[in-house]
Amino acid sequence: MKNSSPKYIEISKAIIAKIEAGELLPGDKVPSENELINMYKISNTTARKSLLEVELQGWANRIKGKGTFVLNRSEDKHLTRILGSFHAIKESFSDNLVKEGFTPKNVTLEKTIIDSGISININGKNYIIEGNVLKIRRLRYADELLLKDETRYVSMALCPKMNMMELNQAFLKIYEDKYHLKLDSVQRTLSTAVTYPEEENNYFENNLPLSVFILDSAVICENQKVVEIEHSLYRGDKYKFSIHTKPQLISEKK
């Protein structure tokens, strides 16, 4: 009679199988010890050993106080980001990189106050921030590779003294937690362009022409005031964008 594998090995293999099948993506949280205990009716020790085995096999990384997250093991290290998910854009850029096993770094190029307002056209509609606007341009790195050239414009009327903050967390969380703004929607467009090595304002340090994604967005509050406008460039050779939609139920009048 063959000896069966220890229970923690079976559970770790089941978790790894979900990662390999794409059910758990890089940066996703692996079921916690308590969740494994409830799912498999096992002890604390077995649950802990199951997660440790997944980590030892190089599929995940435990972050103290937060949980165990799937690592990015793809050869090309592409990062998948979701468009259309309000929850996803409330997550910190740096925190997401840490979860996926990268070391983030931010370089602030500009942090100034513009007194003439700012506007952007998205899907044929103009979105405007009037009055003083905080402009923040940052270079976002992962393992010393520039991934994102980010420029954000924030309403100083809705977010007074935000220029004095360190801005280490996701902006949307700051709007909600610090300024108690009720966010209604985020309007976004995604386009592409090519950036060339000789361009004066190019910080990607590419030797050859590089394709980039251009993300333009406007964050709108419940009162239809625009709190933020963003214009950012993402490396086209390092990013994939996933679009999630849900069908809406439409009731027809009879």
C-alpha cells in the first residue's frame, strides 16, 4: 500500500495548481491560515506548513501583517493591471510591486502648485479642476527599472494642504480617509505611443524606440467635482492590461 503525501503537501500542491492555472495571479493573496483551516478542516500547524511550502517552492511571499501573496514568476516579468475595477485602483502602486516580489522606488521630479486649473478630454467629455491644482510628477521603479512616468493633478480646494503630505499611500485612499470624499467614478482612456531615445522628456533610458501605454483618467466625486486628473506613461514591454466587466440587468417595460 502506497504512503499518501502529508496533508500540508496536498494542500500546497492545490494552491500551486491554482497559481499555474491563472486562478491566482501575481499580487493576489493566497488563502490565509484561517481560511485553509475552514476549507480543509485542518489544524493551525498544517495550515501554516501548507503556506510555508508554497513559499519555499518559490510561488509566493509572506508579508508580515498582511498575508501571503503570489509572486511574479513569468520570464518576461510582465505586470497585469486591471482596468474597470474600482477596488484595484485603490491599491498602492508600491504595495502591489512588493506583493509581486519587486523592490519599488519612487523619484519625484516635480511637486508644484498651479493656480490656473487643469482640464482633460476623456471619451469626448471635458473634465476640469478649477483654481489651485497640485501637480505631482513621479517616476515609479521596480528593481531599478522605470515602469511608469506618472503625472497627477489634484484639486487643492477639495484636498487642502495635500502638498505637505508624503503621499506614500494610494491617492484614492487619501481622498477617502483623509478628506472624507465620496468617490463616484473614475473615467479612463488607454492609448499607445512610441517614445524615442532622443526625446528630451523621456526618462525610460531606452536605446531603441519603445512603445508605451498612455493612461488618462479623471476621478469624480459624488457631487460631480473632479478631484484628480492623471496622465501617465507605462512601459509597453512590461505591462498587460486586463479589462473586467459585469453584465447589467436591464428590465424592460411591458
